[in-house]
Amino acid sequence: MKKLLFTAAVAVLGFTSVSAQEEVKTYSFGEGDIFIEGMVGFSSSNDKNTEVKENGFEISPKLGYFMSEDLAIGGELSFMSSKEETAGTDTADQSTFGVGVFARYYFLDLGERFKTYTEFGVGYASTNYELADFKVNGFGAGLDLGINYFVTEKIALTFGLKNVLSFASAKADVDGAEAVSEFNLGFGDVANPFGGNAAFGILFKL
């Protein structure tokens, strides 16, 4: 009888252990994982001293593949649009389309669901200045910082600081124009104390 009870107890404990293992959720990435991510950024300013208003937004979809559990590579597209008004009159309208590649490295886990990363990307972009009727084409490279928060095993929210460190070179598409280069280190300022350009998004792990 005792042997029978002992066998039954072992069976129950074994079943409980297996059930507990099946319920363990993994909020992380692994080699071979693929993700789709969309980032959205928005900016707005209103200077009442000069009556100048500026509004802009950015959309950046990405597709990435994990070479290992910490390193992912991929490609991205981007679209940016901004508008400036002075005393209610349009003074600058511009739109930018870009394409690029990136490498992302996850270097720190903050608890079970938070994953922090740094990302390096290079790309090409073309900006159309509508009111002035000319274009500027160029390339650039930038270093971003970001964090993912896993809502579920497959879905994560993203917060990123874009172009904390960046370099860009661009040239207007007009006769006689010379290239203009720019290097930035985004320590931040009064308007944006975090540095870089803040963006929010959502990530889907396939």
C-alpha cells in the first residue's frame, strides 16, 4: 500500500513539474527569429515671439533577422514630413524618403520583459523641399539606443532615441551645389533633454 501511494505521489509531482515547465513563458529572442517593427516619431514647436510653428512626423518600418540571441541584422524604410508656418503662412514644407540597413545588439536585460539595445544603421535618403522646388540627396550613419517591453511572447513595445551619434553628407540636386557634411552627438538640450529624436513603436516576433 505504501509503495502504491509513493508511486502515485511521484506521478503527481512529475505531472505538476511538466505542467509548470509548459507554462513558463520566454520573453526573449533566439537565433533564427524574425521580427517586424514599426517606429513612429512626432515633433511640434510653437515660438510665440516669432510666430513660427513647426510640426513633423516620421514612420520607420523595419524587418530584422537574429544571427544569435543578441545580434540582429536587417533593413528599413523611412518617411519623414515636416511643415513650418510663420504668422499663419507656409514658409517650409519638406518630405524625406529613405532606405537603409542596420545591426542591432541587445546588451542588457532589465527584468524578465525589458530588453535594451543599441543599433547602428547606414542609409540613403532624398528630401524634397516643396516650396523651393528642389531636392537634396545624401547618405548617413547613426547610432540609436532603445528598449523593448514584451507585452506577450510575440509582441513588444519599443521606445528609442534615434541618432544619438550620427554623421550625414548631403548635396542639393542643383547645378554648382557642393556637399554638406554634418556630425552630431546628441547630448540633448532644453527642448529634448534625452538627446536624439525620441520615437515609439511596436515589434512583432514571427
